Amino acid sequence: TEISVGRGDLEQALRFSADAVTTLENSPPAARLRAGEVYRAHSLALHELGRNTEALEYAHRALEGLQSQRPLRTEGVSESLNLIGVIHADLGDFAEAESWYRRALQFRQENGADSPEKLVRVMNNLAVALMSQPERLEEAARAFDDAIPMARRAGAAPPVIGTLLTNQANVYTLLEDVAAAEAAYVEALEVMRPAIGADHPSSLTTAVSLASLYEFADDLARAE
């Protein structure tokens, strides 16, 4: 899950990052050691405001800058690879998003970048990208099978684990595996409700999805 901020804060962040980009690009080459980080911050601000075409351009600039920096900023490179995948997913190109998520995972395996929780986030993104391609649902289910135990081992927060379980249940629903979907939704609620409450939007979304599953299975008594 991501922390959301008000639109005013986002627009202010965009102004700050745009100013940083302007300062950077008016600086001599020797002063551009943090170019990758500046471009990534600007890409994030653009992405949050839905300006994804521009965000993608700056995400690629960020990646190029971070890859050329020595010593290699492994955390920044991995985050930029994931960010490019996120932007492609928001643009509706899930196959391209998948390729960038896989690059992020491979980079992490080769360089040891990212905390376990950040790795789980990339794995969730990959599974969602697979889920968004109807012919890849079985792969998506397996991807969640890999991500959920890793999230538990990493000590991920209950809402993170609950989101993974809910997404996995959504895959099973699409596969019309009612029993597996029910088990995942129920477990997600058991994980989330004690931590964030039954009235939290994430809990409510999962509860509504479970009710819809019961309706699909003609189990109207439990759908209520």
C-alpha cells in the first residue's frame, strides 16, 4: 500500500521537483552526481498527478543516471525499474509492465538491492500485471503463492499481507475456483480486521468481494 497525499501537496511536490530538474540541467556536468535521484523524484510527482507519458520519460532518465553512477546506487536502480513498470501498467500496457517488473526482480537477485518488503511489493506488482492479462491467470496465482510466504517471512505489515491475499483471491475468482477464492478472502479479512478495523476501506473492499463471490456461487445466505 502507498501513502496518499492531497492534490495540493502533489502539485507542490511537482513544483519542487521541476525546480530541482531546472537547477540540475543548468549545472555543469561535474555537478550532476545526483541526476538520477532528481529525475526519479520528478517522475514520481508526475506519475502521482496522472501525467504518465512525462513520468515515463523522466523515469528512464532516472534509470540511466543511476546506472551510470559509481558506486552503483542499487536501491535507486531497482526502484526505478519498478517505477517504469508501474507507469506502463497505469498506461494499460501490462505486458511491458511485466517485463520491467521482471527486470527489477532480476536486478535485485543479482545485486542484493531492496529490503524484503520492497521485493514483495515488486512481486505483487508482477502478479497484478499477470492477472491483468486474461491468458496469464494461472501464472498470476503462482506468483501470489510465492509472494505471500515471503511477505510473512519479511514481517510485512498486516495490510500488505491482506492486500496480497485479496489480490490472490481475485485471481481465483477469475479462474472460477470458488473454494480457493473464499479461503483467501476470509484469511485476508482475518489478517486485516484486527490491525486496521472492519470499517477500513481495504477491509470493506475485501468483504464486498467475498459477498460478490457468494452471490456468484448462489450462496445468497452468506452473501448477506
